[in-house]
Amino acid sequence: QCVTVCPTGALTAVGYMKETWDALFDPSKKVVVQVAPAIRAAIGEEFGMPDGTAVTGKLVAALHQLGFDAVFDTTFAADLTIMEEGKEIIERIQKNENLPILTSCCPGWINFLEFHFPQLKYMPSTSKSPHQMMGTVVKTYYAEKIGVKPEDMVVISVMPCIAKKYEAAQPNLETNGIRDVDYVITTRELAKMFKEAGIDLKDMPDEEFDNPLGESTGAGVIFGSSGGVLEAALRTVYEVVTGNKLENIDFAAVRGLAGVKEAFIDLNGRIIRVAATSGLGNARKILEKVEDGSIKYDVIEIMACPGGCVNGGGQPFCHDRQEKIEARMRAIYEIDHTTKVRKSHENASVQKLYDEFFGEPGSEKAHQLLHTDYWFDDSKA
Ligand code: SF4
């Protein structure tokens, strides 16, 4: 087994390629894979493609060829995250309590909060991260739909991130005693598996994700870039609160590689102040200001890796080369621009999931299955 050290949090992580191969060769298991938004903008580099080549369709085809029974898009679950997190944002702003709400989909940053700012643990959204939500939905809703017992399923997450391995192993991220996500492999590890199987991504045709958990929006895709989670949330929160259609859904002020990016949004007369930051040095500075009251925000997105998941520790090596990170970011925003549906609340498959299973965002069932108290240990506070 390969052991890797995470550049974002000095986390030591174990590779799960062998376990993934074993699952693929086990006929008694239904093996489901999901891929995070940032993978499609970077894995082509491992096969000699130019930086910033988006390879979504080829990636899906290659995963089918590797033998997965279903290939789902974590971007679908990013849209689901926005429905749950958006509900929390609206409630906290309306009640004016526990602000700022902090995004919770980056385990590198949540781990940092746990150790350095445990007194602020009431601030993050309680929504699970997208790939954990997907694991839960696969082993409940999808398992019921296809008539397979959750214990006979294996969920593999392909992530740009080494911290996600640590996250998936947390004891509270399971449902009825069954892990939400069984194994996490990184972009580099998946590329290695393709090569071991003789698959060259360049030669693959384009294929579609499987359904019912493969449909996604532009909002879900931009989770891969710093500022994307915040922008996706704003697209939904604005329309839900005001009842108006957003004229311009591109929140350019929160995009890019700057350490801290800010915007002000008018929600029916209540002007909210939001920020996106990446890199743990920037996170520390912003949290210190929030704590001493020298700055007031309503919503803050924090990602541990500078630039967000496009620059994650599990991505093809990039040695902080700014052009490479910017090329991956451009690919992400180009996918968003060319996707027909660009707001999470307009994802028809997510709407169907609520109709058939969860009821509505923030319902009791949604809280039970899609939210968490992370892995905070009160004794550290
Ligand atoms: Fe992982 Fe993305 Fe957070 Fe980096 S920014 S630690 S890749 S979730």
C-alpha cells in the first residue's frame, strides 16, 4: 500500500488502489464510483493532454471500461449540498444567528478548524461534504431503487484530495453502521489504475454519467475551484429568498487565486457580505478577524488548498505553478458556461430525489442522512 503525506494538513494517508481492484473483481459486490468536479479538469495531464483539457466524457468511458457497475458524478451531490447548505444559510441569516456560516465541504480546512479554532465549531454548515452525501444516497435511495442491500455495495470516491481519505474513515460518517464511502482514491491513483489496465484516456470516446445520480449543473461543477461553493450557493439563495431570477449568475468577484475575495449581495433589502478564501494561512487570518470582531461576514467559503480542489494534493503534480492552476480553473468555468442548467435548485434529478425520498431540504430525513456533527472532540475545546 502506498502512503502519502497531504501537503494541506500534514495528514498521512493510505492508498486504496488494491481494495478498489479487489472490489472490481468481486462478483458479489455492486461497485459504484463517483468523481469529483476537479478531476475532469486535471487528469488529462497524466496522459499528455494540454493543461486545462476537460475530459469529462472520456473519464466516464474509462471508468466504465475499468469495470465499475455505475459511474456517478459527485457534482450531482454538490447540487444536493447546495440545497441543504443553502437552507441553513437562509435560516441563519433570517434569524441573524451563528454567523458567519462557514462552508464545510473541505475536510482539510475542517480538520484545521478542529485543532486551531475549536471554539468556533458552531460556525460551519452541518451539511456533509458532497462525496459523503453521494455515498449516503447511493447506499439508501439508489440501493432501494435497484434492490441491492447496502452491505453488498462498495462506493469508491475519486477525489483531488488526500484529506478526503481521512474524512471518509471518520466513525460518524456512516449510516446504520455502514460506511457512506468505502474507499477514496486520488486523481493520480486513478490515472495509475487506468495505465495498469492499458487504458489511454486520449483514445476514449465520450460517454455520459449513469443515472439517476449523474445529472448535474454548472453550479455543481464550479465546486472544483476556490469561490465555486460560495458562488453556487449564492445562485440558489438569491433566487429562493427574493423570488427573482438572477440577471447575471456569474459572481466573478469571488473567482480566481486572490487570497480573500469578497462580494455584497442584496437579499430583499438585507445586504449580506460574503467571502471566499483559500490556503490555511489566509483562513487563519480571516478567522482571527471574525473572532475579534474586526470584520463581519455572513457567509465564508474556506478551502485548504490555494485555488481550491483544482490544486488538491491528489491531483497531478503541479508544484504551485500558477498557469497550470489557472488553466484548470478556466476548464471548470468553461464547463459551467456550456452546461444547460447552471443552478443547483434547477437540477431535475435532485428535485426528484426530494420528491421521492427526502421530502424537502432540511427535512428530518435529510438531517438524519445528509448532515453531520463532523468528528469534533469536545475534550479538545
Ligand atoms: Fe481537499 Fe479540495 Fe480541501 Fe484541498 S481544497 S483539502 S483538495 S477538499
